[in-house]
Amino acid sequence: MIPSIRKFLLINLLLSITVTTTLTAIGNYILDQKDIQYHLDSLLSQSAMSFMALLNQDFDTSDLLRMQSQLNSIPNIGKQYADDAPFDFEYEDKFQFQVWNDSGELLIHSANSPLEPLSNFADGFSNAKIHNQPWRVFTTRAPQSDLIVVVAERYDTRAELGHRIARDDIYIMLLTYPLLGLLIWIIIGKGLSPLKTAAIEVAKRQSSNLEPVDLTSVPEEIKPLVDELNKLLLRLEGALEREKRFAADAAHELRTPLAALKGQAQLAIKATDPKEANDALSKLITGVDRCTHIVQQLLTLSRIVPDEEQRIQDARPIKLRNVAIEQMAQLAPTALEKNIDLELNCKDEKLKVMGNFTALGILLRNLIDNAIRYSPENSFVKVDIYREGKRAILKVTDNGPGIPAELRSRVFERFYRVLGTKQKGSGLGLAIVQQIASLHKAELLLGTPPTGQGLEIKLVFQAL
């Protein structure tokens, strides 16, 4: 669990910087050691050459003695400047030189140089161990004289220089760490400020305000999150709208039936003749059935409209024949009451479409129920299922009054009913059918049967 993005980023960025800086410092230290060795070797050779240039002339013994005396006094002179010098004067003990002649006589040397040779007099660079200390030695011979110049430097001097550089780098890194942490804290806070702005915008909203959050000032990294939030807000807005519409539809459609129920109940209470009371109660039961049907249709429509994405996700291959058989079996008693012949013609029993079994059942039940309602007694209702190329066709045909061509675009409106219809209904059946057909991306067509009488409703699905 990450309690704070800012703290998480701060800690991990500092750790990452520490690791990379440490690795960089180690790499630099190794490379610096090589560069220091090369640089100090160059200085060592230049010093030897300089000594050779200065001494490559005739000196008598008194001159050499005077020079040696002056060399011996250098440590005492250097101590006068020790407090102001930017380096440790102990380096004098770590840098030595000797001048020899071909006879093996030591002519002059640095103040603290040992009297024994610092090297074996071989030209060039060499390593030697003097007084248990490793030394880097450079030896050169004068081409036209018998002088041999030997310059030596202790290796720990070179190592100490590299250590000083590495230590100074570490000090600088430690000193800049607080500033680095502060800058990272400020930058992360600046980067996360759009999150806070979006949170404030959502927090200040009224509960009824479900408008999408503005994405113009939202960083790319959190746009997917805000986009999904906006989709959720749209779904919530749709759900609230459906609840409001359901309440409004119920109030609109049930107002008259409930008033009629109340009137029939009052008549039944006031009736003195048992026959009149029975008639009133019979009409009361009929009104209750109508109210029940209206509520069921409203609930069905409310359940179908909402979560279209969820229903699409739940889709699976469905055999249309199985859906038709189940719904026709449920509606068979209603058809028998009017002596209507229910007929199923399925030319392809394996014909499948991608859809939701429950939703397709509701669709077909509404179509067959409407066909039975509007067909006269002793007639028929046919359900045909067949394939046309890559399309699956579901067709319901009845022998009722049909729907005039000019009104066929309006019958899908909620609560719309064709004038002159004597059958009782809610006007929601075809609205439900259209919603489910749209959900399954099916084409819904109204027409007239070849006989010229009745209504033919055809649904065209994408066959599997």
C-alpha cells in the first residue's frame, strides 16, 4: 500500500539518486586513479628533466656543497608557510630526488632522501620499495655527461590525492542532498497539483451535478483515470435519469388506473345488489391486472436500458430456436384462451447469434404477446427462424389489424398506442423490443404479411 505518492516518489528518487551517484563516484574514483597516476608520472618525468637541465653544466665540489646546504634548509623554510599553504608539507618527505654520477657517487639529493640509491639506475619508470614503502621512480641519464637523475614519489601520496578527491565529492553530495530533497518535493508537488485541483472540483460539486470532469488541465498520466471517472459519471447520470423517468412514467400511467380502482372499490362498497358488487369487484381485478402489467413492463424497460456494456460483456452464442421454444411454451395458455394457433418454423436448428438469453427472451415474449393480444380468436401467430447468408432472421407474423405504414415509426415511442385499439396494453412492448434489438445491433423492420392482413415484425441479427 502506498500512503502518499509524494513520499513514495521522494524516497525512491533519493534512493535511486544515491545508488547511481555512489556507482558514479566509484567509477570516477577508479578512473581518477588512472588519470592521477598518468598525470603524476608526467610531473615526475618533467621534474627529472628539469633537474637534468639545471645540473647539466660544470660544477665543482664547493658548488655542490652549497647547493646541498640550501636543499637541506628547504623543510625549515617551508614550515614558515605551512599555516597558509593549501597542502600538507609532509608531502616533502614523500617526494625525493637524487643526482648521481657514473662512478656511483651521490652528488646532491633532497633534504630527507635516503643515501642509498632509489633505483637500479635503469632509464625510465620503475617501482621500488624503500624503508617498507612502495615508491614510483623515474630515472634519466644526461646524454653528454655522467649525471644520473633519480626522482621518486611514494605511492601513498598518490592514493591520498585520489582519496581527497573522492572524499570531497562525498561531502559535496551530502551537502547538496537536503537541497535536492527539497527540490524534488517541490517538483513532485507541482506535478501532483492537477490531482488536487481535480479533487477540489469534484468535492465542490453538488450531488446532482454529474457533468464530466474537464480534461483540458489534466496530465496525460491520469487522463485514463479521469476518463473512466467521467464514464462512470455518465452511467450514474443515465441511471438517475432512468429512475426519474420510471417514477414519472409510473405516476403518469398509474394515475388513471388507480383512480378507476378506487372508483370500482367505492362502487363495490356502496352496492346493495350482489350482482352489482360482483361486477365492480370483477372490474377491480381487471384494473389490478392492468396495473400489474404496466409495472412489470416499466420494470423490464428500466432493467434493460441501463447497463448496456455489462449486458454486451455477458453475451454468448444463443440458439434462437431455444429462445422461441421457451417463450412460446410460456405463452401457450394465453393463446389457447383465444384458440390461437402458435406455429414455429425453424429451418436451421443450429442457427446462433451473439446475445443475452434473458434479453432475447424478453424481446420475443413481447412480440408474441402483442401478436396474441391483437390477433382475433381462431387465428394464428407464426414465428419463423432462418438464415440469409451471414444474417439470422427472426420473424413474428400475426393475423391482427396491423399497423398503418404512416404510424410505424411512432409505435416504438414509449406509451404510444394506435388510436382505435381495443386491446388493453401499456404502450411499452415495442419500446422494449427496440431497446433490446439496438442492444444486440439487430435491425428491426415492420411490414405487412403477403396475405395483406396482420403485422410482420422481422429482426435481422448477425449470424454466427
